Amino acid sequence: MEILRVESLSKTYGEGETRVVALRDVSFSISKGEFVLVVGPSGSGKTTLLNLIGALDTPTFGRVFIDGRDIFTMKEEELSVFRRRNIGFVFQAYNLVPELNVEENIVLPLLLDYKKPDRQYIDELLDLLGLSDRKHHLPNQLSGGQQQRVAIGRALASRPAIILADEPTGNLDSKNSREIVNLMKLSVEKYKQTLIMITHNPNFAALADRIFNVEDGIVTELGGKGK
Amino acid sequence: MRNYLALVPKYLAAHKKRTDLAIISVALSVALVTAIFSMLDVFLRFEKIQVIHDYGNYHLLIKDASAQEMQAIASRIDVEEAGRWIELGQASINGVRCAVGALDENLADNLNIKVIAGKYPAAKNEIMLEQWAVESHRLNVKINDTVRISSPGHVGREFKVSGIYNDLANMKAKAVPGVLMSLDGAAAIKPGAELSYIVLFKRGVKILNAEKEIKDTLKIADERIQRNERLLAVIGQSKHKAAVEIYTTGAILFLIVLIAGVMMIYNTFNISVMERVRQFGLLRCIGASRSQIRKLVEREGLAITLRAIPIGVIAGVIVTFILSAILKFYNSSLFASMPLFVISVSGIGAGIATGFLTVSIASFLPARKAAMVSPINAVTGSGDIKISRSKKRGLLTKVFRVEIAMGINNAVMKKKTLFLMSCSIAISIILFLGFQVFVDFMHAGMKTTKPYTPDISLTSEQGISEGLYKRLSDIDGVKKAYGRRFAYVEAAFDAARLTEAYKKQVGNIEVKDNGIFVPPENSWLISYDRNQLNWAKRDLIDGTLDEDKLNARNGIIAVMTNVRKGVTINTVNLQLGDKVYIKTPAGTRELTVMGRLRSVPFRDSKPNLSTFIITEKLFTELAGESPYQIIDIQLKKRNQEQTVKEIKGMLDSSITLHDARQKNAELDQAFLTMAVFVYGFVAVIALISILNIINTMNTSVASKTRYLGVMRAVGMSGAQMDKMVLAEAATYSLTGCLAGCVLGVMLQRALIADLLSSFRIVWRFPLAQIILIWILTLLVTALSVISPLKRIKAKGISEVIGSL
């Protein structure tokens, strides 16, 4: 079943001499439950692609369908609601809210949706992420790996269909990196979610269903264990 | 880049928006200080001109001076001008009551006497008259006419009118012509009359010291010296209680202005440093030492100050310029000597000094904090802000929706920011409330035209008939005419209610066994109709002015100030509920004090024990039926001269016409001179406070750009973000507002109760001001977050998140 479809997506920044083409006519489709890895050199357009899929940015041309809906036709308010229900983000720099503790950071997307967090599910998540005994800690009392696990928890809290991760292990050592990726894979399998992750780490290729390579704004599929 | 400090201009240029906000903040506080201090400086210069016009340009008056004393004083090096003045008092000129005096010609200008026609009297038999008197129907004389002046107990003498001088507002209102003659003439008409010596010192002379020297060397007793206290007050040389009270009040308020300036700048710098902890950590990582970071921050402060100070100074000068322009526009002749564009060196100096001083203070602490940043902060993602370990919260989310709870939480968590933001708002409010004291002072301390102030008053000893009263009311150009009766009665009450000042003036007072004194003097009893009672409400200290209540309960209204020999003093200290016993033909009548007035708009020439106001009904009961003694007339704006002529035509010689228009206009002018500045102070403070709140909120929102981006990525909608930011801003404003109102009201109360007590201003809870402040602050807060939020929303989320 198709969860994400990208149609002729293009993005250019700047004008005239400073014009930079970040993405050129990108089209692909991803099915539900797939783990997609996006690789490519720095500046190739990986982050732009991810930002566009997550509607954090608007394309110059092209469309993105999530769960059959064209996200760029939505109005800002509608998009916010759609985003918090359907897309989870994990950033390289964690981007936790420093004033909120672990548990509060995780349930934040639910609170923003005026939903009562499902206690059992949240406890399960905390358990899965190994944060049960730290749920009252503030972000600055945690290690990098722990902070990233909180960010993953936050991305998973509203059980979104798609999780977008931009180099989630970029700031972590190899042991922590593996742990994080395994955790993400485990959780997407458990909750039947789709994961699109940007990485520079070639070791993760073996775990992915599909691998996309981005170079000079052009996306090509390299294959993966799914193929 | 030759030096690491070259980073500063690069950084400032790269973050234009942030730099601009900091510059605005410094410029605002410099403008505040420059404007307030320049205004004070210019105000004193204007006020000096005003006081010289109203009270004369001299410093000391030595009564009963001997020739030897005058000689000694005139030869002093610090004396600019000195001359003799003889007051001959009441006399009559061609049968009309007048006031006669003699003045050395060199002092005429200092006492605002200007010869309009003819010449200053020099010979023994020459006199000079006011213009209105020359033209009055009762006198009607020309230059070179001969007039006969006789003073009580002396033989009349013939004089020649040598000149005409300008109208003196007070004499015109009293309908007593002022007659000036030469010193020789005065000596001839009343040999041995008391001679006063009027002294004006040179600029920069310490007058009180000079006075002491004169007193000591010439052995002059204290009571022989009179100071022109108001002039001394405006040049800052008065030690009079009232002047010292105003100096102290002013000093306190101006100190707060300085503190406000420091707070405003400190707040902005603090925000700016806090949000850049990561950048400083980064610099530390690549090898910057602590002192280098501190220098960077300090240099940044300097760069901002250098750009902000000229803007602030110019803004402050412009405000002052506007005020001087208003004053010059309203009274171009009086203020002709004031340049339109006044540059106040002290004001600008104060602005620049506070600018530099506060920036160095304001950047010193954040700079130290920046230097303390550990390099680790740069690499660990979060931990930008040190957060106090707090217990599990959750209460807020139960009461409010999540976005509002988060907004409040954001504000409350950062105690220091909350403190600074609130302080910055609070201090503006404190200033606003504090300066309101001057408004109160001005209204209470300066007599000015009130709704009931008459243009023309008619008085007659024999009384004015009901018929004439009616005919006057019917004149086309008369807006309103109202009559007043008064009587002199023996009023007695508890002897303890007489003031020491009064007892000292009248000497021994006989007190009966029941504690009631025997009145040594009569009291002035005035009847008021309902309108007049209503008008008097502005001067009510406490009690009631309700006509029906006063009638029903035999009420009387005590006037707390009394004018004796031209000096305002408090003779009685009556309280509400005190009994007053008034002797009437039908026996003694007991009345109860039901209201207390600060003052009445007229004064009696005779010294009285006290003044009482009573309703017309009670007046008739006490004093019997009687004609009006005074009819006050208010004129319509058009054709006033014609109307005055018409009125004059109806009067016989027993009725005196008092033309108070010039006096009213001059009082209004004096009030305006002060009002322009007092309201100017309040307006500048209010305006700068509002701009400061807008700027601070802007800075605060701008510093959250990235954080807000993350929130949106996590799923916060635009409306939720608005509410969150607004909740945070509102938390700052409400805390600031609350603190500001509490402290401001306390300050206001203290200033009025402790410092301005001699002006009999009563402190009341400033409810209207407080409501205005709350509405304004909340409105400004809401408005101030709109534009930065719009700016953030206009940017793509990815752009915002990637901005660091």
C-alpha cells in the first residue's frame, strides 16, 4: 500500500547568479512499512528532500502526496494539524524543548493536538527507549544518545504514518548510533510505520528496505534488501 | 580580519535585525534621559522668565533699610542692581481709592513696570498711573493733568501726571489703581515711611551665603529680610520648605529615570547574550579566552552605543524643541528672549553619560556570563539555558490549554529574564505614576481659571440690588452672572483647632472653661448657591458639598487656607464633625463642619480668623435678608470690550468694577508654562515606555525564532504559536504591571504624603490611572508580538530551524 508519492518535485534557491538547484524533478513512491535510507554527499539536496516531504519548506514545483493527500494544497492551520498527526521528525541536533522534561517533551505533539496521552503507550515507549527512570529529567541532564532517544519518542508519540529523520546519528558515536537506528527500526516495525532516514553511515545500508542516492539534486534508487 | 575583535562589526552586520533592536533599545533610553533632563533644564529657564514676570526680578528685599546699609550693599561686588521702594499703601486719587508707591527708576524694569507714554516721575510732584486707571470712568485723566492725592492722616497734595505705565493684572482685578511717584515725592507726602531696599545679585552668586554675609556684617535681623522665594526656587537656591520638597521629589523621580535607562538597556543586552551562549561556547572551543569573549561582548556594546547615542540625543532634543515651540507659540512676547531651538548641554550630557555608563554596566554582567560559558555548551545541542531544577509540573496544563501553559511556563522558568522584563515594564509604570504627582501638584498648587472664575466682578459696600443683578444677567454679551453674599461673623470653636502660626500672629487668645476660645477677630462667612458648591468640588479635601445635606444638618464648610497680609497661611485646623458657634442677632447658632476646602477663589483684603462657606438658606437664617455684595460675571468670547462698556454704563459710583481678565490670562499662562512641561514629562515617559515594551517583546520573540520553528515542526499550528507567544508576553507584562502598579502607587503615596504635604494635596488611589495602565500595557503587549510573529511565520520552517 502506497503511503508517500513524490511527483516531479523541484526546488531552487535564490535567483540569477546565486541560483542553486537543490532538487531536480524528483519522483518516487514509498509503501507503508518501508525503511528508506537516503544517502549522498553533503549539499546534494538530501535535507531539502526531507524538508519538502515533511512540509517544512515549499517546493518550486511538484507535488507530495501523503496517504493520498496533496500536502501543499493544505492551508497553514490544516497542515499543522496534518503534520502533527502524520509526520514525526527526528533532527540531528535533537531540538528538544529545554524547559520541558523527558516525558513532557515526548507527549508534546499530543498535547498540541489537545489529546490526552495514552499512558500505557507512553510508558511502553519510555520503556522501549530505555528512558523510564529518566522521565523527569530535563534535556540538559541527559547524554546525547539519550536526548536523541527522547526526540525519537517525541516523533513516535502520536503514532505518525511517516517518520522523517535527518542524520539522527550524526552527533553520536558508533555504539549509540547503532542503538538508535535499531530502536527506530524496531519501533517502525512494531507500530507499522514508514521511516525515511538520511545518513552518512554506510553500515546501515544492510538494515534498509530501499536506498536512495541524492546527487546534485537528482535522486536515484540504489536498491537495498527489498530489491 | 586582522584582529579577533573584527568579528564584532561582522556579527552586527550579519544580524541586522537583532542589532537594530539593540540600537533602538539604547537609543530609547538615551532619548528618555536626554529628553527628561533637557526638558527640566529648559523648563527651569522658561519658569524663570515666568516667575520674573509674575514676581519680579530681584532676590532680596531689606525692610526699613538705613542709608548706611544701602550704601554698603550697593557697593558690594556681587550686587547687580539695587534700589529703593517705598510702599505708601492706601490713598485716594481724586477721591478714588488707590495704592501708592515709589520706586527708583533703575528697578522699574526688574519689577515689570514699563512706561507706555510720558516719562517716569522724577520731580517731587510727578506721578505715573496705570493705563486702565487712566481710562476708567471714575478717574479719566490725561498726561500733564493735575490730580489730588491724599493719604489717611495727611493733607492732600497736587501732583502732575507725568506718565502712563502698563496694567498690572492684580491691581486691575482689585480695581485699585497703582500710583507710582518719585522717592522725593513719597518722602514729602509721608515723611518717615518705611523704605525697602530691593537687591538683585549677579549671576552665579550664592544668594543665601551673600544674604548671610550682609546680615552678619550689617547686623540686620532676620525678619527684616524678605526673599523672592519663587525666583530662588527656580534657580535652585531656595531653602524654603516647599522648594526643598519639590527638589527632593524631583531628585527621586529623576533618579528613577536613570534607573529606567539602565534597566532598559540591561534587559536587551541580557537577552542578546543569553541567546548566543552556543556561539560563545563555539568561540571558546576554537581557542578564545574568557577575557577575549568579555572583550567581544563589551566591544559589541560600544559599537551599538556609538550608533545609538546620536539617535537618542537627537530624539530627546526634538521633544524638547517641540515643547519650547508650543510655549513660544502661546506666548511669543513673554518668551521672546528664549531661542526656539534650545540646546540643553546638561540634558544632552546626561543622555550621553547614561548611554555610555549603562551600556558598560549593562554589558559587563552579560559579558561576564558569556565568558563563563563552557565550551561544552557549543557541542551539546541543548542546555543553552540553565534551568532551575523544578519538581514535576503539570498544574498549568490542567488549568490552561497546552500552548498557553507552555507560554507561561517559558516565562516563569527563566527567572532572570522574567525579572528583567517585568522590571523594565514596571519601572516605566512607576515613572508614570510618580510623575503624576507633579500633575496633582500643579493643579493644587497653582491657582488657575476654573469654571467659576469671573471675568468681571462688581462689588459694593451698600449691596447690589436684585434689579441690577437681573439687568446684568440679561446683557447679550454676558454668559453668566452669579451673586454672592457675605458677612463678618463672630465664630468660635475648640481652641485646640487654632494653629500655632495664627496664635503667633494675634497674640494672647482667651479660652473659656469649655475649651472654646473667644474670637479675637471676625470670620468671613460666604454664601454659595448650588452651582458654586458644585464648582468648589475640585478643592474639596474631604466631607460633602451637597446643598440638601448641608441644609438638613446645619452644615458649614471650613476653608483651610487663609490669606493674611498677602501671605497664605493656615489659621485653623478644623476637622470634619467639629462644632462651630456663630453669633447671630437671634443668639448663638451651632453648626457642624461637614466639608473642608483647600481654598476659595477669592480673598478678602481684611485679615480674618477664618473663612466659612454656607448655603444661601442658612446664610439668610444667620445674617438675615441682605442684598448681594458681589456679582461675578462671565463674558462671552465675542465683543468683550463692548459688553464691558455696557456694564460700566449701568453702574453708579458706589459700585466698583474689577476687571480680572488680564489676571486670569496671566494665571492661565503661568499654569500653561508648567503644564506643557509636566504633561510633556508624563507623555515622554509614556511614549518611551510603550516603545520600550514593543522593542523588548520584539527582541524576546526574535530570540526565539529557532525554538518556534522546532515547535512548528513538531506540530504546533500558527494559531497555537500566537497564543503561546502571547501568553509568554502577557506573563511578562502582567507581572511587570502588577509590580509597577504596587510600587508606583506606594511611591506616589510617599511623595505626596511625605514630600508635598505643605501643598495640602490629598493622595487618592489612582484608580483611573491604574485602569489606563493595564489596558495600555496589555494592548501594547498584544500589538508588539504581532509583527515579529508574522515575520517568523513568513519564513519557511526549515529555514528557521537551520538558522543556527
